[in-house]
Amino acid sequence: MTMAANKEPRLGDVAARAGVSVATVSRVLNNRGYLSEATRARVMAAIDEVGYQPNEVARSLLSHRTGTVGLIVPSVAIPFFGEVAVHIEDALAQHGLRPLLCNSYGRADRERDLLRSLVGHRVDGIISGAHNDQLAEYATLRRPVVTIDRELAPHIPNVRADNEEGGRLATQLLLDHGARRPVLLTSRSHERNLRERGYRGVLAEAAIEPLVVAVEFNLPEPERTTAIMAALDSVSATMDAVFCTDDLLAATALEWAHRHGRDVPGDVRVVGFDGTATMRRILPGLTTIAQPIADMCATAVRLLVEQIGQEPGAEPTPVPAIALPVTVVEGRTA
């Protein structure tokens, strides 16, 4: 039998090629009922030969599964989240799942719309790494949810790097290299900022007054770069080092030092945070705290897959966050 070049193969074409009924082909595709291995093999071979594409929508209605997982991040243009998206996709593929990638662009209203859309598409679960404040909509979701580096609710698993230890390591490294007035440059200064907590803890032990400047994560460019430059200008007379809570901030801090004729690390030392492959190619000499991004993503996917298919409990049970160890990457900037 020869298929016309412009004709989409149908279930009947597969059945004719395999020499079985349409019902038998359907049972093979949906893995329902008993069939001999020889029959299954014949049908699968016929599917390949005629180029038949199963109707995934119909199959999802039967199985109550779509094989999709929503992934919400601020933007894949940010190196950390771009790398997260790559590793999540790879980890999901190992479980026969695929991501629906959503960029929230740091907007809570957009994230709410994305959640509604993902639920409407009947995703099997959601992995969230967006940077908005807690949204009440997550508490009512009847979908498995896991977060990366984000606390949503006590019962939602949170996978992150050991941010507090990373903050301690970065700050202690600066002090060990001679800094006495290290400033923290961060996106948001608050008690839940674990990198800030690590920074403050080390300085408290050294009896050094902390110096914190914050520039909002969601500011568009070039406003954000201008704001970072102004923030560093405001503390330039007293600081001799900068601990930046992400590598993009560190890149801007290095540019600030260049514009002001400050030698790095002679006049000012700089340490970043993230250690993505992209930033290490762009700034190979940057001293930074590297997150175990691949391990974080694999762990998040494993936890989500464990939830998929389980019946939700009557009362949500609090679960501890999983904090994976970070690594100091020593370069030439500290």
C-alpha cells in the first residue's frame, strides 16, 4: 500500500498495514487490554511505516494525562533561568514529559494568567521559578507543584541551592582576601533573602557593620543598569568590595569599577553568585558561587513526578526545603 504524499495517515491505514482491526490499533496506542507481543510489534512497525501521528488530545482525555509540565520563570533571557529551562527539559524527557515554557517577566498579573492557562491546558504539574511575591492562586491549585529557589507555601516542595551558606562563603572569601567594608548588592533586601542572611552573619561575627544596596530585579534595561551604577556610587566612598547576589549584578559591578578607574581586585573586589555556563564563558575570570543547577532541576523533576498520579491528601503536609551544596569558583576578581 502506498500513501499519497499529501494525505495524512489515519488509524485505518495503520490497521490495514498491520493486518489487524482499527480497535486493535487503538488498544495498542492506549495500552489497554491483552495483546500478544507479536501483535503489538506488528502495529508499532506499521505506525512507523505509514508515519501515523497519534491524536495526543484524544489520548490525554482517556488517560487524564497530557504528558506536559508547566515551567514558569521570569525570563529565559536571564542566564540562570535559561540554564534551568534546558536542564528541566532534559530531566522531564527522561520521564516521557515535556515542558510548556512560560516567561512571567517578573509580573504577578502575568503569572496569574499563566497559571490559569496552564490549568486550562490540563498540565500534569507545574514547576515555578518566578520571582513574584507569594500568589494566593497556588494554594488552591489541584495540580502537583514544585518550586526552584522560591518559597510559595510550606506544603509545596522547594528545591534550591544552599543560599545562606553561599552568602557566608562569598563574604568570608572577601574578608580573607583583605576586604573590610564589603557591600551587598542584591535585588531585594528582606529577611527571606538567604544570601543576605549569610552575608550579615559573617559580618556580625567579624564585628563589621553591613552595607546593603538593592536594585529591583524586574526593572527593564537600561534603567536597571543605571540604578545599579547609582547604588554603587552612593556607597563608593566607604566600600572596598562587592558581594553580588547574581552574576549579572557582578558584571555590572565590574563595569562600574572600569568606568570609575577602580582596579579589580586591587581597589575593589567583586564576587558573584550563580556560576552559569553562559556567564563563565563571558566572564571567565569572575569569582563566583556556583549553584548546582543540573542537580536542582533533576531533583525538582523527581519530586514532581512522584506527585503526579497521587491523590492529594485531605490536609497539605509541610515539607522541608531541599538545599543543595554550592561551590566557590575562584577567579581574578576577588
